[in-house]
Amino acid sequence: MTQVAMNSMAERMAELDRRLSNRFIDLDPQGYFIIYLDREAESICAKHFSNIIDERGLAVDPETGKPIPVRGKVTRTAEAIYTGKTAKELCIQIFEKTKPCPVSYFDHAAYLGREFMRAEQALISGEEYVQD
């Protein structure tokens, strides 16, 4: 495959990924994760936060009953913090070792696996990681 063909395929894949990232998803009633890198510790970190899904389908803070904003800074206490050197290590911690599992939807688990792989690649390459 030529370099031009590979670039074209990469552009098409990136566009598909952007479209898919904007689709509607049902929120997991078990909560959500904030994923980030700790470069000093050479680790991928995932903070798990609880939430309640209201009748509108919005995630609300169980303590205040107020919707949790998608963007901007929110001060909440994590239910748990998971760290690992690889995506696989994090997935084992969260999906196999944590009982009960803090994820109840398969699509949420698949999303986390994809994000952990992206974070792992950023950790290895030195690139910035921004959660999708």
C-alpha cells in the first residue's frame, strides 16, 4: 500500500471515529471513569465516580441530585482509583478483580478498553492523552 493510500485510509478511519464519538449512548448507572496518565509513575489511572441516572437520562450527583456537567471542573470524591502500567492490567483490576464490578454495560466496558489502549499508547509514545 502506498503512503498516499495509507494516509487516505487513516483520514477515513479518523472521520468515522469522530462520527461514532458523537453518537448517543446510555449512561452506565454504576458510574463513570476519569482516565489520565501519571507520567512520573509511568501509569494509567482511572478514577471511578458513582452517579444516578435520572428520568431524563442525565447523570446526577447522588449527594446533591444535580446533573453532573460533561465539561468543566467538577469537585467530587472518587469511589475508587485504579492504576496500572498497561490497559490489560487495568481491565483485569476493574472487570475481573473488583466485586461487584463497577461497570454494568458492555458498551461501557468496551469504551473503557479502547480508552485504556489509547492511554497506554500515549504513555509509551509521550503524546498527550485526552479522554474521548
